[in-house]
Amino acid sequence: MVIEIVRKIRVNPRSLLLSIIFASNIGGTATLVGDPPNILIGSIAKLGFMDFIYNLTPIVIVDFLFFLILIRLLNNKWIIQYTKATTRIRRLEYYHQPVNKRLLYKVLIALTIVIILFTPEDPLGNPPAIPALIGVSILMLLTGRRINIESVLRDIDWSTLAFFIAMFIVIKGVKDLEFVEFIANGICGISKDFVTIMMLIIWVSAILSAFIDNIPFVMTMIPVIPNIASSLHVDPTPLYWALSLGGCLGGNGTLVGASANIVVAGLADKHGYHIAFKTLIKQGMPAMILTVALSSIYLIIRYCILHM
């Protein structure tokens, strides 16, 4: 949709697509279901939907506000071009297909039910997959449409899927070499100070997640967190929040840092707008460093200074 809109005014959409990637990764950090690493942490550590809301949403809002300022500075030239181009909008004629209001209402009903079901998830003890499955089932019952498999297969982005397959093969090799375990165990041996350990977790998670994808790194680190907490005789929950913030926000660092990066890059390439690895790093790394730094301050204030 973004590509089609920007094409109308003849402006390169790469900067806007990058902003969407970064905003998606930052916003996804706020909830249990916003990003795959959070789903892994919540499922294994028994942290519920509202736990993520209470502990991560405040800093995600702050991160996002500062991100908007940063992205405005980084894309100043593009914004000037966009502003000049928008003067042509009034001279363009737009044609759009009529909206299927009945289908739209059905989708909104199913989405509303899913959001409502996420709220009582903590007291009921249901896994996060249950509300999503209920929503999909309701939508299928409401629509009652038959699915054309051939049409679905034609719309699949096969090049992106092939990239994911190759990437996870490489990641499996890194995991078998016990490289991530080596890093995790090294964190434990550096210091016994709680603040130092928490800062190491968030920054190591951010840096490594940027280069080896945040999902496998978080999967490997989750079982290490209880061991670290046990050796320090502290509550492991703040360390899980450090892992979540580092893993999710670190995904902005490079093209392979998070799933959203690959998906957007694949779709952009499909429409003739290639996003190079170095192009994303130029904006992704500053965004990652800024948000992780703010999150580090938040962790120290909330879980160290206020709990003293």
C-alpha cells in the first residue's frame, strides 16, 4: 500500500519502508504478541499479556517518541522531496476498488474478539495462541468462503521464504557450534553485580540479535536467565525484560535482525525497490543504539533505583 501511494507522487519509498520496519520492531516490543521473541519469553517464563503491558509498554512509548525525532533528522532530504511532491497530488486522479464492507466488518469483529480475549489471559492461564486461534475460527465461520489453493500459492513470496530457510540453516550451524551458549556463559562470568549483568544482557542481546536474528538468540538465552538469577539470588523477571528489549530492539540493527526486516525487503524488491544491507544499517544502527540506550536507563531506574 505504501509503495502504491508513494508511486503516485513519484518519490522513492525506501526511506518510508525503512521507517515502517523500525516502527514495527519498536512497537512490537510493547506486548506479548507483538514480536516472536516476546512470545517465546512469555510462554517459557510464564509471563502474561498484561505483564508485558505494565513493564514494557511505558518505555516503548518513550523509545518511539525519540525514534520519531531521530528518523526525522535522518530523512530530512527525503521529507523535503516528499513535501515538494505532494503538491502534485491534487492534479492526480485516483481510482480505487470499492471496499467490501461486509468482509471488513467481519474482520473487525474477529479482531476485536481477539484483543478482548488477550486481556483476561493472565488469570485464566491460557497460552497466547488460544485467542488467536479463536479469532481465526470465528472469521472462517463468518466468511464461509472456500479457499482457492492455487491463488494462495501464487501470492506467496517464495524468495523471502527461501531466504528464511537458508538463514535458519546458517543459524542452526551457529547454534551447534555453541557460539551463543559461549556468549551467554561469558556474561555470567564477567560480573556478579545485578546492574552490570542486566546491562550486559540488554546490550549483548541487541548486538547479537542484529547479526544472527533475534529469534534463535532469545531461544538460547531464555534458559540461561534463571541460572544467572539463581547465582545472583535475585528475581529473574527484570532480566527477562532486558532480554526482550535487547532482542526486539536489536532487530533494527541490520537487514537480518528481525523477520519484519526480511519481509519488507522482500516485498520492496518484488516491486523494484531493492533495500541493500548497508542501506538499512545506516538508519537501523542509530535507531537501535538510541532505543536500547533509553531502555537501559529505564531498566536501571525501574528495577534498581526504585527497588532499593
